[in-house]
Amino acid sequence: MSLPKTLAEDVARNLVMVAKLIDEDPEQAYAYSRIALRLASRVAAVREAAGFAAYATQKYAEALAEFRAARRMTGGVDLWPVMADCERGLGRPERAMAMAGEPEVQKLDKAGQVEMRLVAAGARRDMGQIDAAIVTLQSPELASNSVQPWTARLRYAYADALLSAGREDEAREWFGKTIEADKDGATDASDRLAELDGVEFVDALGEDEDEPGTVVETGVGGGVEAEAEADVDVDGDIDEDIDDEIQAEVEADNKADDKDSHDKG
């Protein structure tokens, strides 16, 4: 969908803020995503960004609705793993497992397939099937000595599952392998390994972590609301339309649940 230049620039500015804030301040990222939605709800990239912002703030029903909307617009499968993880977030691990067996998984690239494996293992754990989760994670990607962007997370998930199964020695080994792959410190594998070795961590600052005079608020929050009022000249009905669309997705999902339950009964 093509947008007028000025509108496209406004949308792009808000999407940049979503990407910038989603890890450090997901609530602010979510606020920016809502602005982008008001401006361009028919743009797939906007729906996808809104989905990730909702996902980061644990609004899983909303995230799933946005991801589905984006997928309808693009026809792609890249969002399939995170859609399945939303099902987990909604307390429906069985649905996540069902999605792991769908043909869409075979269309994913290697990174997407690894992500789907992680989601499936998480769903197994949600259902109390820890041994099955361990088996799910066992794969050529896990056994490979090659370090890829997903390697640290895959090894960490495997180590954590082993530990949950009471296989401490193996867990220690795999936390160590995680550290080897985790050059950026994206996981807390080093802390987990230290804990297994009996090291205790103490918060030296404690309740006084934020010392007097320390600026905690960046001022972005007020800026988001001000920008929404000053820079976004749209009718509130558009926002309501988006909310209605999300609600319709959720209701359709619930009806599908009821039908599945009836069919099984």
C-alpha cells in the first residue's frame, strides 16, 4: 500500500521508535505502535510492528490478531513461530504444538525452523512434558559446532530443560556451551552456571539502586502522547475500528475454540 510522502514519513518515524524502544521500554514502544496503526492500519509492516509491540507487553491476543493481519496482507510464513508462541501466552500450548506440525513450518528458513523448535519445546514444557521438550530440542542445529545467531538460545533452552529434568551434570555442560556461543551476553548462562557451582549473588545497591539525583525517566512517555495529539491528525473512529478488528479476531478465535471442543465431544 502506497502512502503520501508526509504520511509515510510520520509512519516511518513511529516505526523507528518502536524498533528503538521495544527491548528497553516495551510500553513506550507499544504507544508508538498505536500511533502508527492510527496512521496506516492497512500497511503490513505497521501491523507486524504493532504485533511485536503487543507481544513485548504480553498482550498476546492483540499480538496474534496483528500478526494474522500482517500475514493476510503478505502471504508470508515468517511470523508463524511467534504466532505459535502467542498461543502459548494465551494458555493454549496444544495449539502451539499443532502449529509446529503444519506445512508452514517447512517453508520457514533455518532460523525460523529453529525458532519453531524452541516454541514447540516450550509448549511441551507448558504441558508438563519435560522429557519430550528435551527430545524436541535435540537436532542437528543443537549438535553443530558452528555458531549461528540462534545457537546460544537453543543451547540455553536445552540446558534449562535438562536442569528441570534433574540432569544437573548435563545442564552444567550445556550452560558452558551456551557461554561459548553467547559472545554478546544475551543469556544469563554464566550466572546459571555459577549458581550450579554454588556461587551466591548479592545486590550491592539493593533498594538504593536509584540514587538521589539520578534521572530515571527519559521524558519519552510524555512525548509519545504529545506527538499523538500534535502530529497525528486522524479521527478517533479509526482507532476504534482497529480495536474492533482486533476484538473480532479474538471472538472468531474463541468461536473456533468452542467448535473444536464440540467436535471433540
